[in-house]
Amino acid sequence: MRPASSPTRSDPAAVDHQVVVVGAGFGGMGIAIQLRRDGIEDFVILDREDGVGGTWHVNRYPGLAVDIASVTYSYSFAPNPSWSRVFAPGEELRAYANRIADDHDLRRHLRLSINVTGVRWEEEGQRWHVDIDGQPGLTCRYLVMATGFLSHLKVPDIPGLHDFAGDVMHTARWDDDVEIDGRRVAIIGTGATSVQLVPELTARAAHLDVYQRTPIWCVPKVDGPIPRPLRTVFRHLPLVQRLARHANSGLLELLSLSVLFHRDAPALTAFAERLGRAHIRRQVRDPELRRKLTPTYEFGCKRPTFSNDYYPCFAEDHVDLVTDGIQRIDADGITTTDGVHHPADVLVLATGFRLMEEGNYPPFPVLGRDGRDLGTQWRTTRFTSYEGITVHGYPNLFYLPAPYTYSGLSYFFTVEAQMAHVSRVMGHLRRTGTQVFEATAEAEGRYVEGMRRSAARSLFTSGDCGRANSYYFNEQGEAAIARLSPTPMAGVRARTFDLDDYRWTAPPA
């Protein structure tokens, strides 16, 4: 592989860096680690935030914690023996991200507080141009989009939102200076974030209204501190922690398989649903309240979560579950469709992120061959990719949160498979002296068709998901986030995909 040359105005093939990685979350850092393993040092990591960790750097709301056991929610090659709890709190995830950046010498490649506004393929120079807000752009031979799914806030389009005179904050922009104690608080949304935050608000607010559009499946959380002696064992006998990781990964895979093979084995999701219903019955005595909190869609259609203290909050006299739709917001509260005005001093938006919606997927214009816009292409045809990481018509681009990419329930499963895929592609370029790779239309079509066949037997197609309002589904009604195959297959495919599924082009003579 040719080393990057210094860019000059007279040389359209020159580049500033061999690789530009957009995003310093766990996906972007994972790819950067792989580049260094493969001997590639000429790369830069750009991120609009002022620190590493992606969503774990941005989110700082009270009660924040990972909802997958800590032993699994980490790189397999960089275990953390110091997790304090079975489900680690957010500050420990931030510390872990910073430790990864230090241990793998990524700091010198980082450029933080850099806002990328668009990227475009330049055919003449066979390179990518990266536009940066307020600064000169960069050119690179290879571009890695590691912008993640959870990067652009979703603010509800509710009439009067901007008329509210009190404090307003989104959970991903939590402001500790906003006073909660002794005030009337309204939280909109009942997803996984709200499940973690509601108990914290319950303990502090004078009154709390929880606005629910769609209830969430919630099962018991087997959580607690990890004893110090066990952490010592993890530190000195890493095999023990690896075994714990494998055991938990096996349980997660069983849950994933229950979704993948729902048509043929519906009993697996039915068992999880019974567990969720039993959890609600144990913790919610009022039948009407229990009915409102019980989902009307099948378990797994929308991401479920774990909690032991969410449901009990609604038994408190100062906490109300509001299920009527919001009609409007005014200066001092919220009026619901039944005509009731609910006064509030603080408005918390637990409304999540835009995920596969326009403006986030991709988060800025991505222009490939012939100026083709990736977001427009996906929305006017269908969301497609090859192996969940590359797209035909967009050479030398790795798009980490591409359609049909997310495998398993821990994002790190996906990241490590993508690291292997990138390594195999870059290695072939180096060995063959080629410079440009591009997935063929035929290979991409086979991959997407395979995902659609898998979808037919999955919960997303054969189950009752119509009332879930799930972010798993895109605007075309397809569950295009998930890689609908057993989790280990993603790693196997990343190491064994047919190299002829790409077109490889040598640099001009």
C-alpha cells in the first residue's frame, strides 16, 4: 500500500492522511486500534465532542448505567477487572473509554471538537474530501464513518415546546445546574433511559409526571456490587473474567436467537414475556396502572431493559403516569388531549436519538460516485450494505453503523467483527498493491436478500410488533439495524468473506 503523500494543489491524488476516522466512540477507537495493529499510523480520528467514548461521553444523566453486564460490554482484548458493579455506571464506561485511548496510544491521533459537515468522493484523485465546519477540509484515501446510531438528539415536535418558561433539557444534554429537588418535574418518554432516570427523579422531585406513549418491557435486574476479592481474581487470573464473559455472552445469544428464530421457536420470546408480566404483577398492585404499564406488543420488538426500582415509583403519591397524548406545552406545563393541564417547573426530554431517520443516517451528506447522496439513495430505494460495513457506489468507505450491521446485544460484538473486516480489506490492498476497493452490486444484493430472508422468520416480521414504535424499524418498515444471523457468524464472515465480492483497483501509473 502506498504511503500517503503531502497534498498539493497540483496533485489531486495527494492526501492529508491515509485514513480519516469520523467518531471517537468505541467503534471508531476499535477501528483505530486495528489500523495500528496492521501497521497503519497515518490516520486521524475526528469527533465533534471534547472527549472520547461517544454516547458514554455525552450522556451523564443521574442513574446512567450500562444495560448489559459489564463483563460483556467491553472489548474482548481489553477486559476491565475493575468494574464496581454487575451493570457498570456511566462514569466507569467513560473512564474505560479514556483508558482505551491511553493504553492504545490513540491520543496523538485525536482531533476533538471538530464538526464534520460532509464528505465526498473525488474521482480524479481517488480520494475522500472531508468538510469541517469553520476549518479547512481534509483529504484521505480511506474514510471510516464511525458516527454511531446514537449521535443526533430526537426532540419531539410538540406545539409550544419553545414556550415553556421553566428549565428544559434532553437526557443526552443533562445539566446538573438545573434544580430538581422540591420542584414539579415532567419527563417525556419511557424508553431505557427513562427507566434508569425515573427512580432518581422520584427521589428528588416534589411531583413527577411520566408521559408514556409506548410502555417498555422490563425484567428483573440481577445487579449488585462486584466484591473486591472477585475483582482481584479478575485482575490476576484474567481467564476467570473471560469465562464470566463467555457465560454472559451465551445468555445474550440465547435472547438474540429467540428474536431471530421466532417463527420456528416462539416459546423463547414467550418465556421472556411471561417473565416481564410476572415482574409487573409483583411490583404493581393496582390493576389499572398495571394495564397501562404492560406492553401490547411482543417481547423483543422494542429493546427491553432491566430494572428493580422503575415500577415501584408509580406507587408513590407524588408520581403520576400520564398516558393521554400531549396536545400542547405552554409556559407553565403540559396540556394533554383529555384537556387536563399538568403544571411543571422542569421538562426532561427522554426522547432518545434519531437513529435511522433523516439527518442522522447518515448525519451529514455522504456523496459517492457521480455525486450520489447516500442518505437520499437509501430513502428513495432501500437501506442496503455489504456485510453491514460497506456500500456499493461508495469506494474506500467503511460505514460502521451501516444497515444490517448490529449483531448480538452488546455493541462490542459488532465492533470486533468490523475490525476484522477492515483488517482483511486493508491487508488485501497492501498485498496486491491495489488502492481502491468497492463492494460489487451483486455481492451487496446477495447480502441484503439474505437479511430479508432471515427477517421473514424473525420476530420483526412474524411477531406482533405493530404497536411497538420501535427504533429497530426504518421508515420503510424494515428492521434494517440488526444483522439477522447468529452473533458468531458476523465474526466468521468478517474473516472469510469472498474477496471477489469487492472490485479492487490499482492506482494510476
